[in-house]
Amino acid sequence: RTNTTGGAQFAPYTQSQHWFGAHVRLECWMTIAPGRITTKEIGCLLDDIGRSGYGRDASIGLGKFAVDDLVEESLPSQQHADACVTLAPCAPQGLGLHAARCFYEVFTRFGRHGDKAVYSGRPFKAPVLMAQTGALLAPVVLPETGIIGRGLGGDGNLSNAVPGTVQQGYAPFIGVRLPEESE
């Protein structure tokens, strides 16, 4: 009635939920480093995550899914591609990009530590500038790996609490042809 939890021991709450229909199939693309992990291992990991749940509300039984099948595919790319459209946020700093041919929205990622650093009283990492998903980046040479970006940290700059802190700044991309202004 009050739309609040109240102060008593029993304090139920309401929560909005959205979910996909029972027979909806979603497609998830990921890039892996051959030699580090196999497609079969990825399948086992995804299966484990799907059974226990994923996300903020996994502890209350949400976020469960099943893996139907895994298929190895290459990300699409235009013929004569010379630029990248990122499929996730990335760190383009220091990549030697053609600045005049790059277009992206910058955002700040405010990271937090987990585990022991939470209890140290300094759970926050230093803010990091990232290029938002959908960035159009024009490298000197298009990476053959299908991934662009760089790892950050490891040098004590990302955290005073944990000097060895690193942050992932890589994103898979789709190769596109970015015409020159004269074309």
C-alpha cells in the first residue's frame, strides 16, 4: 500500500521485470584468443553461467539461460576495409590512429575493485577515458585479430589501493571501408 518496504523484519519489495518469450533465441558473438581457450571450453563456461544465472539479480534466481549451440564464425567485414566499427567500448589511446578519420563518443568509466580492496576503504579505481561502442576508428594497419584497443594499467596508475590493477580496453570490430574525402 505504501510502496515502501517498511521497518519490520518482514520487508517485501516490488521489482519490475522484463524477459524474453519462452522460445526467443538470442545470438551472442565473442572473440577468443586461439591457444588460450577453446570453443568447447567457452561452451562449458557459458553453460555454467547460464545454469547459475548472470547479472545483478542472479542471487535471487534471475539471469538464467541455456546454450543451444556454438558455431565458429568470423565477424563480417567489407572488402578493402580500412577502418573499424567497434562492438564494445575500447581504449584507443596510443594506437597510432589516423585522428582526422576517427569518430567516437568519449565516456568515462568509473571502475571499482572487488574482493579485499573493498574492505581497504579504497574500492574505487582511477577514472578511465574510453571510446563508446560504435566508435569508427581508422588505424594505420587494420588489425588481423578482429580486436582493437589496448590493455590499461599494470603500472600503478589505475589504483592506489592495488598498484597492479589492469583494465580491459579491447573491443571486437567489424571492418568497414571509410572513403577518403575526395572519393
